[in-house]
Amino acid sequence: MMEALNPLLNDRYAMRLTTKGRFAVTAMLDLAMSAKKSPVTLAAIADRQKISLSYLEQLFSKLRRAELVESVRGPGGGYYLGKPAADISVADIIIAVEEQMDSRQCEGRENCRGQAGNGEQGGRCMTHDLWESLNENVIQFLSGVKLAELVQKQQSRNSATVVVHGPAGHAPAVSHTNESRVAA
């Protein structure tokens, strides 16, 4: 059933969200918002997002292999998205950088209970199906969340109202900015 929704799903890909996955999504969101006319350097992303440059280099190597980003070498080089943000899901990003993602203790081997006394596999634990269902639901949800949606939400969040208080007894002036929300 889930395989029909996302061909990347199999026993190897169940969901375990780690710092690696979260940082990769954050970096891809930054890239999508910043790479309008020229490539974005990893140093710029590292600076804006406070992520180690060497860690980003490792993540982007995997993202490049998954064809989610393209690199431009030389002066003025950096990264672009490898395809439109509307075609990149959060699940695509996480799957590209995670070696294995699974919330099941047995990681899909169905030996949650370890070895039996006679050396045979102990079998599945009582909650195996629960964790397997969680994996499927998380992947299904994250497969439906596109990078373009995250960009749009972040841009909406960045477009805030600034309230500047006037002299006592006067109504505040309101203006809009793309920076941040400020109340004096």
C-alpha cells in the first residue's frame, strides 16, 4: 500500500528523524529561499543557519548524489536546487541523507525479541505493528510536504507587521516589513 504512494519505501526506509535530517531540511529550505539568480555557497548557509560547514559539505554530497541539488564550481560557485522546489518532498531530503530510518527496534528484521533460548529468532515484539504503522504514516506525511510549501510558509512568516508607537494618546502607526516583527 505505502509502496504505491512512495516508491522509495521498503524495509530500509522507515522514519527516524535525526539532527542530520533536520539540518538537511533546514539547509534545503535556506537554499530554496536564497538561490534566485546565483548559486548559494555552503558557507553562506552555514552562517545563516548556524550549522557546521563541514557537516553541510557531508549532507550536500548526499543531496547531490540524490540529484536534489546541483553544484557550480569555481569563483561564484555554490549550489542550486536540482529540481523545482514543488517536486522535492521533505521525505526525499531525509531519505537522501539518512543511512537508515526506522522507529522499529528490529529495524524491519522482525526479530524484536532477539534470540530465543534455542538459538532461533525470538520473533516480533507486541508493538512491532504499531511502530511499523508509525513509520508508514510519518513517511506518507513527509512525502506530501513539498519544499515549495515550506518556502511559502517561511516567506509569509517573514512578512510581518511593525507597530511604531506614536506620542502618548495617539494610535500606533502600522507598516509592513519583510524582516521581523517589532513592537516599540
